[in-house]
Amino acid sequence: MSATTTLSPPAPRARRRIGKKLTAVMLAGLVVTGGAVVFDTSAPAAQAVTNGARITAAGTTTIGNWIAQNGKRTYCVEIFKDLPTDGTASNDVTSLPASAVTDYWAADLGVQVGQSGQGALSGHDFKVFRYVIDKFGETADADQAASVQLAIWKIRGSTGTGGYHEILNGWVKALPSHSATADGYIAEANAWLNAGGDFSGSGSGAPTGNPTFLPNVQNPYVGQIDVPESTTELKLTNGIFTSSGNASISFPGGAAAGTKVSYQGIPPTAETWDRYYTITLNGKYRFESWGLPGCEFLSGYSSQSHCWPGEHVEKSGNFEAQLVDPDTLWAPELSTETPSKVVGEGEKFADTVTFYPSKAGSGIWRWAQNSKGEKRYAPIKATGTLYGPFLQDPALNPAGAPPNGAPVAATAEITTDSGRDHSQPQTYEVKTDAVSEEAGFYTWVWNIDSKDQEASVTGAARNMLPANYFFTDGYGQATEGQHSPTQVRLTTELSTDSVSIGDSFTDTLNVTLAKGGWLQGDDGKRLPFTITGTAYLSEEKPAQTPTAPEGAEVLGTVTATTSSPEETIVSDPIYVPLSAKGNFVTMQWCFSPENQPAASAGKVEAWCDDYGVAAETAEIVRPEVSTTAQVTGTVRGDVQDTAIVTGGMPDLPASIDFTAYLKPEAGEPKYDENWKAVVEQKPVLDEDGKPVLDEDGEPTFEEVPVLWTEDEVSDPDAVCEAQPVAHTDRVNVNGVGQYESPAVRAETEGTLYWVEELFVVDPETDEEVSLHRGKCGLPNETTEIEKPVVTTKAVDEAFPGDEIWDTAIVEGPLSEREEISYEVTFEAFHREKGETTEVNEELCTTDTKVRETDEPTKVSEEGEYLSEKWKVNTKHVGEILWVETLWQVEKTDEGENRYELHRGKCGEKDEITRVVKPAATIAVINTGTDNGLLIGGIAGGVLVLAGLAIAFIVRGRRKAASTDNTSIDQGELSDEGVDSELV
């Protein structure tokens, strides 16, 4: 019981309440049918317990433990009953019985309930009760005792009935901090039980046996220790616990059953590596246990049952010393791997060696501690021999020992460093002064021989290696191979020193072996090596340098394969595309490691010939096109352009075409690509500007040429190609040479610009590529389309009876087309009076026309063409005004078209023949003899001969006559030459 209450005997079979406030209430009620619990403050008549450690809870109410008659600190197990009294003690209790009461009133706690009870306590809940009372109950601390009492009532509350929890809550409210401590006790008990904790009922935890070494089979100086239950401390001599690195380890609460810890042996301080040393283990233990609790169960009206903790047992002691002292025989081994498989000429040979203990021995690398406490691992010496060179890889035929007579290239030895941690594999780099002098395969062989070791390792007292121990990694190990690559060199020469775009070239390679042998493959044959040729482009002829300039443009690459010295190889063709921009191409050949076949990788020395070698450089040539257009042409005549192809013309399908552009002129018609005038429909207007309507009343239209405007032709550069009037068919181009365009018929006068364009079929795409296009407007690519020029020269002067004529002088180009011909016609007009000093078309009219050509004069070439001759008479005295016309005649399927190319102007100076009257004169008539007949007389005189008067008028001869002006040929006189009006 944990509360002090003064009780008075109850009235038989009657319920009564105490009128005054109770000063201390802990327990109330006994299971009595119709009975009641009566409290008062007087002391009980008899009491089985005395006060223990207690605190005041509320008013005069106290709570804590009591001292039983057996001297144990005991606790009430019924919240609603009176003080504990004498009863029958029962030890090793395993459960608590149920109980109940019909009434309870605790004024200090403010609690009044009717019926209240609690069930039996057993199983898990009883174990929780036992844990709390056994661990925390035997205490003189009043606060702890109060918390233990509250915990017991809370545990019993798991089966509480009726008003049990109202009573318990009164205590919890009165003692909140103690209630929280009680909850902690209960939680700790549950955690311990849930983790597997249990009670045997008679004390437990005594260790069974001593700590036990569990050494590693391969390494007896490491392993585990099986720790007995309740061990509190272990200590090692010549060893440490690996979890802490210390020689001791503690278990403050005692080791749990099944505990194991890891250990490692630490050799005693020494400068040598003895084969044996002993690890000693000592330890301590301590344990305590609790028996089952004891109780007094009382069944009176207000008699309180109470319980006390079980018996407590505590023991401690030392374990017997344990030893481990196994044989540390061990065997060092090594593995090796070359740091580089390739050793170039002049480079030093090297290797890497990794040491580790053989698992066939103890599995450890023997070590000791020096006087400074430093670990010192046993030094082991290894020797290595490098065999070679061989033409074939020794790894193809590995063996335990090298073949007899195998050449030796280098030797080396290494001793492990005692200061390095050889508990783990340790790798050492081995460097030699031996260098590669020729191509070939090499292989390392490494040995560990007990005869080579220091006495501190193999001395008789401490020999930890097997007798006559010898280890070798063997001959021809794949990881131990090295090789010096084959040294191949080249001399090269291009097939040409110039190459056209669109063409290709080849390179000739002469293979030589610089030094040493040619490495062989698995099949015993020389290894094949790939040579990579790179074609570089450059604008200028490259200078010879060891490497290509940074950023050099690569045209392409080509490869060749060689497997023999003194071999001559012709490379595959290297194509220079039509789009290539450089002016020179140069080849550089390399043995590149990354381009070798898998079996040859690293087996040939990386090497390149120079960049820009003269014999490896070719100029890239391109076709150049110059042109000479026909200087002049004529309307409806043929005009042509001529292209002259020079330079490098690729041997590929090629063609050239020509485009003719007519220079636009403001106010002149526009022409389409067929040299036809571009027209538009415009309405026909009358004099008043109104549309002219047809018979249906619809406006009529006429075709009107579209004319160029000033704005359209203001920029000469923009209009050069603005008016294409002809595009020729392609002309095949077969290499350099001269190529004439197809003839183009000129349809109008004007300035014609030619533009030529060269096309080549690209073999890579099978599409045409334009390699050249001329510039529009070049002087040499300009043809002037002109009409022939006509000048004339008529007879200056004539007398009646003389023949006169006109002469047309035709100059300039004439069409040579078959359907085109030319004619010139002449007209003569008479001016009777006056003198013509300037052109005047009014003088040449139908009324004044006196003569026109009966048959046109054919014009076939430049030159003079005479009109028909005719004689003038006295009617023509005055001026004859000539007008010539040059016609172009075109024959078509529909007939002939006549075009007036030129018409002279009336009154031109050289187109006037003056016809004059003769004056009286004396003339010598040519008689055919030396003496002529002299006829004389005064002007206007009369001669009478043979009775017949005849007046002779002597005509002035034409200036164009063959005789001189003073003579008249016989027979030239005729009736037509006599003016009858003058007789």
C-alpha cells in the first residue's frame, strides 16, 4: 500500500459515508455484498507493515512503499483497499488474483466511485509488473517509490473495471511528474521484453565458459573472439580489437549472449620477423539476477494484498587466460604488368610489379613493430629479366621458363619497402636504363628466390618462408609483353604536277624498312600496316614542313596497305572535285596508330613524311574561258559569239551555252526571249479620243508595242541582263579549244551583249555544275546590230542627149542568210528652175519624178552599184535630183517581205545632176585623119554646105566619157542629140 489512511470498522450491512474529509486515502473497498467501506482517522488495531519511503500526495494522503515483516520494501497491489496486514507470505509469485469493492470515496483526491475492481494479472502484463518492481522497487528514494507504486496501479489498470480508472486518474492528476516517470518504467519494461528479455525465475546471466579465439583459417593472426554472456572487459597482449584499434574493450552492461568481436595480432616490438609470436586474451565478468517477486494476499473487507521484489544475486570474476600461437609460415608472390605495351626506339624499358602474400601460406605478409611502434613489413627481393627482341610475340607460346638461348635485353631487381603497408597488395614501378634499339617483341620474367632474401627474413631462427622457396611468373605472359614497333619509311611521287578539277591523280609509294625487323603476326607472316594519305588544299604553293599548318583544308584521304619492305604501291585515285577551292594540292602519308588493323595496332612506328614536298604537290588548274563576239551584225543577219577554253579542262561531259541580251533603250520596244516584240492590247481612239466601236458596238483594240521607260533603263548595271532575246543550244566541249555559238538571227538594230556559261557534269552527283559564267557588258562580248550604210554619187553635169546615172555605195554588214537578199532602186526628179543648196523633200514628188528604176539593182556585198543609164534631153535642162533606196528582201513560205533599210534624201549635194543648154562653139570634127575639119563661125552663125544648111550643136561630153572634152567620137551623134527647137 502506498497511501496512509485512517480506517474505522464498517457498519454491518449498511452503507455510510464519512462526513468529514479524509486526510489520506489509498485503498478502499472489499468485495462484500451489500457492504460498505468506512474510513476514519484512527490507527488500526493491528498492522503488518511499517512506513517505508513515501511522499505526501494531497492533504494528508501519502504514497510510496512499506517495510514488510520480512524487511522487504513492499507495494500495494489493490488501489481501492486498506493498509497491508498480516497474511500468508507466498514467494516466487507468477500471477496476481482479481479483486473488487462496492464503494470508494477519497475526499483529498476528489474521487467518489461506486463499484470498482481489477482482473487477474498474468502473462506479459505480469512480466512488466515483475520488471518494474524488481528493477526499481527496492529503493529508499521516496519519489522513486511513489513512481513505482503508480506504475503498479497503471499495470493493473489493464484489467481495471468499474470506477478503477477514476480512482487512478485522481492519483495521476495529483502527481503528474511521478506519473510520467511511471510511464517510463512501463515503456522500458515493454521494450526489454519485446527485444527478447525474459526471466528464468531463479536468477540468470552467469557466464558459461571462457572467451574463445576463432582465428581465420588463412591468417590465424586475425579473426574473432566469442564473448561469453556478462563479460565486462577483455584485454589482448600482442593484439588489438579492430573495431577500436585498442588492446582492450569494455561491455558496461555486460555482454549479451552471442556477442563476437574481431581482433588482429600485433607482433611484439622487434627488428626481425620471427616465425611465431603469441596473442594472449584476458577478461572479466560480472552478473546479477532477480528472482520472482513475493506477495501476501489478504482477503479481509479492507485487507490490502502487497508484493515485494524477488531475490537479487550479483557476482564478478576473471576469466582464464586464452592463447593463440599458430605457425606464420607464408609465401610472397607477385604479379606484373608493363606500364606500356609499346616502347619506341631510344625509349627505356620499364615494368610494374605488385607483391602480395600467397593464400597457400598464412595469408599474411609478416610484419613486426620497431621500438617506435611503427609497423615494419618483411622485405622481399625479386629479380626480373627482359627477353627479346623477337619477330613473333612470346605470348603466343607461354612457358614456365624462357627458351634456351633467348636474347636478354635488360635485367632489374627490386626489394619491397618495409615501411609500406603490405597487408594490402603493393605495386612498385621498375625503371631501367636499357633502351630499345630495334623493332621486336620483348617479355619480362620475374622471380622470388629464398636464396636472395635477407637473413632477417630467412635466418634459421626465424625462417618464415617455405624451404627452398622459389616463385616465377613465367615466360611469355600476356601482361608482361612489350614491343618496339616496326620502322617503315616511304618515298612518294605524284602522277602529275598539275591536275584539273573534276580529274584525279595517283601517288606512287616506295616502301623501305628503316631499322630492325618487320614484326610478325600469329600466323608467322609479316603484319600488314595501313598507310593513310591526306590531300590538303592551299591557295599558295605550300612550303615543306614536318606537319600540315593548323587549320589546313583537307581535300580527302586515301589508304594503302603494305606488308613487305621494298614494295612499290600505286594509290587509289584521289579525286579533285569540281567544287575544290584551292590552287594547289599536296599529299602527306602517315602510319597512324588509330588506323591500323586490330592485329597490327601499335606494331608500326607512328611516322609521317613531310607536308608540302615538291614531288607530292600538284597545281590545281581550272578551265578558263575567254570570248570574242562578232563585232557587228545586221538586222535579220546572223550573229555569233566565240568561246575559247584554255587551262585545265576535266575529262568529263561538258558543254557551253550562250545568251544574248539586247540593251534596252528608253522609248524602244521591249523584246522577249525569242526577239519578238512584247505587245499589249489598247483601245483604238478616234480624233476626239473616244473608243472606236465595231459593228456590234464593242470597243476595238489594236496591238501596241510595250516600250522601255527612262526609269527602267536608268541603271546600266541593272539593265545589262534585263532583256534576253536569244539563248543558244548547248555546244559540247571536248577539252580546250575554240567553240563557236550557234548562229542567232538579229531581228532589230541595237547593242547586243553576250554571256557564255560553261557546264560540267559532276561524276559524284551526276548533275551539271556551272564552272564559269561570263560577265555581261564586256567590250569583247558586245555586238552592234546595224543596218548597211548607203552613200551616193550622181553624174555632176550633162547636156541634152547625154546619158546620166547614179552610183550607190553600200557599206556595212549584210545578212548572209539564205532567205535574205538586198536590192537598191533609184528615182530621178526634175527641177527646172532654181538651184538646190539643201535637202528639200518637197522637190521630190510624184509630179516632179521623171525616172525610176525599171529593174532593182541586186546588192550582194559591199561596193558600188550603178543605176540604169538614161539620156536627158532639153526637157531636162535644170537639175535632176536623185533618191536611192536600199531594200532588204526576205523570202518566206507566204511570199516575200520587203524592208526599206535606207532611203536617200531629196536635194543631197552629191545626188544632183545639172543639165545645161549648149553655147555656140567651134569644134574640130574628128575625121580619122591627122587633119581635122575646122568649122568656125561666130556664135549663132549659119553654114551652108552642098546647098543644105545644117546647124550643128556640138555637145559637151559627159565628164565620165572616155575621150577628152574637146573631141566627139564618130557615131556618137544621133538625132536624139539634136535639139530640134534649136535648128
